[in-house]
Amino acid sequence: MIQVSNLAVRLAGKTIVQDVSFTAEPGTLTAICGPNGSGKTTTMKAISGEVAYQGSVHMNGSEIRGLEPWQLAEMRGVLPQASSISFPFTVREIVRMGLTSGRNRHPEQADRTAAEALAAVDLAGFEGRFYQELSGGEQQRVQLARVLCQIFEPVIDGKPCWLLLDEPVSSLDISHQLTIMTLARQFCRRGGGVIAVMHDLNLTALFADRMVLLKGGRLRTAGSVREALTDQHLQDVFGCNLRVNRVPADGAPFVLAHSALVD
């Protein structure tokens, strides 16, 4: 599991995250939610080992600050909120960057893994395209395919692997949002674990097992989706009168992804 205890992060002399504690279990999808500037991405960067922190972050029983980069790379794959590629790499080249030296040693296996990862994000046949020629949503899915190449198996040597996804569906149409979130759920069902920074509360309710709600860099609540997703918690965190499971009084149309989900 991933155990976050009394997490605090200071950047440029300013405290961004403070006193955040929660647990993410293998086999579950944990969503980190909250308004802009609440510390979601900073929390994710601390969990992934990208920024220094106080407190503790244990991944599969090991404090991550004591692990070598290659050890972390074999335990978790990280999809950042944004990725900038300056050189004209092809999609195949970007995705293959996720292949670690210890796995997929044979070129045939490496090509097969890359192709399977691209197919999983609905980009089969895009291998020869240049990354800069793709739409923002397509680039986001290429980056996820790269992460999948790094952590393709949810369980290795009896230990769960982790996908750490920062806003994985932010640039995607609703069809591909469902594709990516279903992929994350399947990774969990096969024994891995997922922590995802999410903005869409409907998708969070549909796919997540647990929610972590942040505001002002502090934890407001953590628990199951049903426990966290309440009128009071949402009003406290987002500062507006949100209502859970209420049909618009004036009969205005609304769209939910629930009926489109094929389980």
C-alpha cells in the first residue's frame, strides 16, 4: 500500500501542503480532489518522489526518500499534469521511453509492449506520427501509453505496482475519458493501485473507490466516495452550494457517464 503520514511540502519558502495523511490500497483507485491551488499536484509530486517533503511516504512498506530512482521507477509510473517535448520524436519513440532496462530486453517484446500500450489508450496505428502533430488529447494519451510501458504489469514479484496520474482526463472528450478511467479501474482489478488527481466529480464518483479532499493545502476529509461526496463536504471544500444526486428543479438537461459504462 501507499501510506502518507503528516505530509508537508514547502516550495520557495512557502508551505504548500501541511498535515496530509491518507492510505491508498492496492486494488483500489484513490482520487485526490479539491479546488485549484489546494495542493493536489504538490501532494502527488511528493508521493512520486519528485519534491522534498516532511513527514513520511511509504510505498509497499519502504520510505520512498530512501529508495534509488531506479527502484522507484520499477514500483510506480507517473503521468504529470503536462509534458513538454521540444524535439520531433515520433509516437513510437515517446512511448518506448517508458520501457525499463530490466524488462522487455528483446526488441520484439519491446515493440509488442509499446503497441499494446497504444492500443489500450485507443492510439493503435499512431506509432509513426510525430508527437507535435497530435492534438492535446492525443498527446496526453501518448504520455499515458509511455507510463503504461513503464508499469505494464499491475503486480510484479508479488508486490503491487502503482499508477500516479495527475489529471489524466483533463484534455479528453467524454468517450476517451471513459476509456482511460476504465483502463485505470482494470489496472486496479488486476492487483495494482491507482492514485489520480481529478477535477470531474462525476467521473470520480463513477470510478474511484476512495476520495481525498484537500483545501488550502490541508486534508479536509478522506474516505470512501460515499463518505466523502456529501453536500456538506463539497460546500466546505469548494465554497459553493453543490448538491449530490439532485435532479435540476427546472428540468434542464444534464449528461452523466454512468449509463455509458460497460462493466
